[in-house]
Amino acid sequence: MAAELALSFQSSESRAEEHALILAAQTGDRAAFGRLYERYARMVHGIALSYVQHSDVQDIVQDVFLQAMERLPSLRLPEAFGGWLGAIARNTALDAVRRRRPTDELPHQLPAPRSSHDGQLDAAHAALDKIRKLPEAYRETLVLRLVEGLTGPEIARQTGLTPDSVRVNLHRGMKLLREQLREWQ
Amino acid sequence: MTHRHQDSKSFENPYLWDGSGPIDLEVAALERTLAPLRYRQGKKRRFTVGVAVASIAAMAALLVWFPAPKPLSDWTLGETAQHRQLHSGQVITTTNEAPAHIHSRRLGTLTVEPNSSLRLLHPDGKQERFALDYGTIRAFIWAPPAQFAVVTPSATAIDLGCVYTLQSDIHGDGQLAVEAGWVALQSQGLESFIPAGARCRIRGDTGPGIPVYDDATSLFRERFLDGTDLADLDLTETLRLARPKDALSLWHLLPRTHGSQRAQVIARFSDLAPLPSSVRAADLLQLRPEAMDGAWDSLQLGSTHSWRTWKRPWQAEPLAPTQPLE
């Protein structure tokens, strides 16, 4: 109980600090914006990775934060920042998917000298492809948990979803993913 | 019923929820498999030539040259498991296959576009500096104004808080386009200040050119972006094409003109952006710093806090026209 109270206190303190960062960034404090970048880059990266090729993700992360910097003054509620940023990331990634012509698609396995690192990347891409076949809500939450290493509470805090929604997405998504992996093997 | 039972049971998986409790082997295996795709930033570790060689082999589109071991910087190259911390003197050269990404938690991110070469220089005091030997970079900088600069063969681009794209060939001919914030270009005693939505030509022989807004008329833009010598400029026609917003370009023409032509620019400038009573045309004709500042204020470009913060230290230095029209 004491641990829960301490966690709750720490969480509200962190939220207050984050609100201060957002308000400062809205008035042009770029150091504050840089801190927000650090805090949310993993979430933006994870959402983008749920839709586009890994090689395109970093460009999208940069585009998302550029858009966020331009639009931040119009954000009314600091507590909505995570969900707002996530929506920008999702829309930017989906725009990139729509813009990409089929002829631009490159296979993950290019004919090149193979190394053990290539093998690891191939396996990672194959596993990611399985996650990408899941419904959108499960897909994003699982990428944030399994690829980006965010915990359930962190996902909830950053995306603005309720902890219960994250819990359901994680467990139902994982259940579907286990079934896909069994068929694959 | 079965479905509900399975959901309820899986809700009791603390490892999936927050990594606590007994390890779920399937989840842990997925975490391990997917780890190479994870976002990474600013991880501190020693950089060795051995690691560098492995990095070169792994990244076909990227060559990194190591002249000698140097102190590590805040900058890291790449964002996956292959990311490497850079040191001053290091050169990042991209082929035509892929861009490279450089990141600093403290300063910002850079995209080195294909067919480009970027060198990390020794910091100059508090200022972090790169040299763009050729090619294109896109910078998204959150460092305080004037703490990040990119040197090209013809001019130095000093960040005043912004997002911009800088392109230069090996002779220093190129262009700077600003998407957000401000960038200052500086060379040979000339300065150009480029706000969001504007771009500026740079030339190997004459340094920073005249900034023009992207929404200016095409005839006005071409006069400053197509590489024509300012000496060949039809000044009367150019001034006629200027809108009130284009007074920004005219302000930059002042130190690049002389005598009667400068007077002509001042007359048109004051039509488009009425000068405050404290600014005398005679002082502007002599490029007195306080008159130049007053004229700048009449542009009403919103907050110039960043610019002034950076400008103040060199305000007393004389402006040095290097490319007179006469």
C-alpha cells in the first residue's frame, strides 16, 4: 500500500513536471521541447514502426516532432499531449504508407553479404510483420511493449489510453499473436 | 465464456504488463527478437576502431572515416543497434542509397541526405559545429540559439532555433531553406537572416545571398535564387516587384549596395516598411548599426529575441559590403 502511494505520488509529480515542460515548450522554450522529444521519441518511434518500414521510421519521427513543434501553441490541454502526439505520429505514418508506391517497396532481405547481425534483423522484421497483421489498437500497443520496451503503465501514460484499455489491448493482442506464431512455426 | 476466461487469465500476466513476476518465455523471446528495431538514443560507450570497422561492413550505404581517436561528442550516428557515438574529426559520407541520421539529446537531430559528406568539427567554445563539405542536411535543432553551426565552403549557417535544410556543393554553391525558426548565414563580414518560409542562396565566391520568401512572386524570387550576380540585377524592376513582406530582402540589399543604389533601396524599403522616426535615412545610408536595427524593427517579424540574443556581441562590428553593385 505504501509502495502504491509512493508510486502514485511520483506519478503525479512527474505529470506536473511534464505539464510545466509542455507549457514552456508552447512559449518557445526549445530546451523544454528537447526534453519532451526525449520522453516521447520511443512512443512516436513505436507508433510509426507499427505501419512503415524500419528504414523510414527515423524520418517519420523527425517529421512528427517538427509538426508538433509548429502546432504545439494550439494545444489547449497539456494532459492531452501524448494522445495528440500519437495521433500526429499515426497520421504521418499512414500518409507515408499511402504515398509509397508499390514499386518503391524493398524486400527486407536484399542480396548482400550476410552476417549474424543481418540474421537478427531478418528475424526481427519477420516478428514485426506478424504484429503488423493484428488489428490497429493491438498492433500499436504490442509494438510499444515488445519493441520499444515500455511497460503497460508507461504506455497508458504516454498514449493517453486508460490503463484498462492498454491491459486489454496487450492481452488480447498477445493472444492473437501467440496463435499466429504457432501457425508460423 | 471460454473467451472471457482466457482474457481473465491473461490479465494475470504481470510480465506482459510491466515485466514483473515470473518470466513469460514467449514474451521474453519476442522482446529479444525485436530488440534490434528498438529506438535508441545517446547511449554512452567507448568507441573503438574495431567497432567502427564492423559498423562500416554492416552499413553498405554509409562510410565513416576515422582520422584519429578523439574525444567522444554528444552526437550518435544511427538509431538502431548499429548506432555509434561520434568524435570530432569524424566524417560521415552517404552514398546514393540511403540517408544517415545523427542525434544528440542535448542539441537536436540531423539527417544527412544521400550523396553528402558531413564532418564533425571541434566545438568552438559552447558552439557545436559540423562542416558540410558537400550534399544536403536537414537539421532539427533544439539547442539554445547560436550553439549549433554548420560550416560550408562559402558560409557558416548558425542556428537560431529551427528546422532547416542546407545544401552545398564542394565549391560552396547551394541554398538554405528554413521551415521553422531562424537561421543566420555569416561569411566575410556579411550576414543574412532567414526566417521560416524563406530561403537564401549561398555562393562560393560571394557567401550568403539575399533571403527571399517562398511566397514572393516568381520573378522576384528568381532574381535572388538563380545565381545571377547582384551586379547584374535590374534594381529598379526588382524593387518594383517587392511586396511589403519582401522588405526583408531589401534590408539585406542595403549592405550589398552603394551610393545612389543604396538610397534607392532605402526609399523603396521605407515605402514598404515605414521607418520609425528614430531612424534617419542618412544613418541608414552609412549602415550605422542602430539605424540597421531600427530598420529591422520596422519589418515587424514578430519576436526577434533569439536573433538579438545572438546579434548583440557583434553589433559593434562594422558591416562590410563585399559585393557592391557599382
